Amino acid sequence: MTTKKIITKIVPEEIIQNKILLIRGRKVMLDKDLAELYGVETKHLTRQVRRNKDRFPVDFLLPLTQQEVANLKCHFGTSSWGGPRKLPYAFTEYGILMLSSVLNSKRAIQVNIQIMRTFAKLRELMIEHRDLREKIEKMEKKYDHQFQIVFEAIKRLLEPPTKSKGSIGFHAR
């Protein structure tokens, strides 16, 4: 009789997906978000990273610039005391994978597995999305102009939505 190990999810996949950001064209997660998911304090996580600098080369760990932090503050808001005292780290997928070797709790390992699966699923979705776009372009070349409007509508649906910048503040009459 074989027993199957039941996979339990500590953190819902949607929460992990919402914490993945695009910075400098790379999918990353911030140190504070990872610390929250792992159930440790941010200072403990960053302390472990500093103690193991050799494990986190520049393609694993991106120290954010003041401008990037300012952009994040505008996007997410800040706390009443002004936010973190140090610039946060942004971990790439490889950096997150390396974190499991410096954080040895069972929760960190299980959450890390879930994060890796989420990154893999996002990568698969991006590949499928690209394949779908290529198929539509091939069909567009194959059929005549009577379907041009349909193809343009489908392409617009495949493109990520653009946010319109509305005016902010009060306007004098």
C-alpha cells in the first residue's frame, strides 16, 4: 500500500501572485513581502541575506534605488512613520530559491515551493499567450481583409490594459 503525500497550500496562490512585481523588466518579490509569507521579520530575512552575500549575486538580488522606492510608495502608499529605514531588496526567482537555503524553517521551505510553482505557472501563461498571438497573426495573413476588424479586436484583447492618467487635484474655474 503506497501513501500519497497530500499537498497543502499554506498561502493561497493569488496572494503570492499579487506580491510579484515587475521591476527593471524582471519579476521580483520584495523582502518585506517574502518575510511576511515566510512568517519571519524583515530584519531577520535581510540579516540572513547579508550574512550569506556570496549566495546572492546581482541577478538574484536587486537592491532598489531611491527612485524605485519612491515609485513603490506612490503605488502602494506608506506607513504613518515614513516606511522602512533602509532600501528594500527585490528578489528574483533565483534569489527566492536561494532563500530556502538560508532560512531553514519548515514554513519557509513549504512557502518557497509554492512560490516556485507560482513563478512556473506565470511563465507557462506567458508562453501560451505568446503562442496564441502567433497563431492569430498566422490566421490574419492567411485570410483576406474581411476579417481584419475581428483580428484587430482580438489583438486588443490580448494586449495588457493601459491605465488612463486622469487629472488629480482640484481645478480652478
